[in-house]
Amino acid sequence: ANNQRKLSEFGIRNGTRLQADDFLQDYTLLINVLHSEDLEKDVEFEVVGDTPEKVGPKPSEPTAKNITNGSDDGAQPSTSTGKIR
């Protein structure tokens, strides 16, 4: 029902910080919303990311432990930093 609504209708504006949690994977994503008029032609938005300082299991978890997303496919959190166009 919210697919056609704009972020501003939810009170999300330039400078807003959002936190998304995936409890099954013990993964948290912090999102900073920044408005820009300097995007390339026909590009509506851009996703830019910083590489985390450490990627991998927490020190208290065994290295061989698999973290899944509720299924048995072995999916892992994304570490992509590319642009979405």
C-alpha cells in the first residue's frame, strides 16, 4: 500500500538517518538520506556505501558458523558498495 508514497510523506527528508535490522542474521544497516541535484541523467537515486572496518563473524562466534536468513540456502549479508541505476 505504500509503494507509491514518497519518503517525505513518512517524515523522511534530507539528513534523516534510518536503521534497518535483520534479526535473523544479526545484521544492522545504517542509512543516511542525502538529497542531491547532481545525479547523472535518468538516475533517480544512488546507493553509496562505506566498507565496514571488519567483515565477518563476531569474535565470540566460531568462524565456521553459518548465518542464514531463515532458510537453508546459506545466504550472507551483502557487502556491495556499487551504484544502483
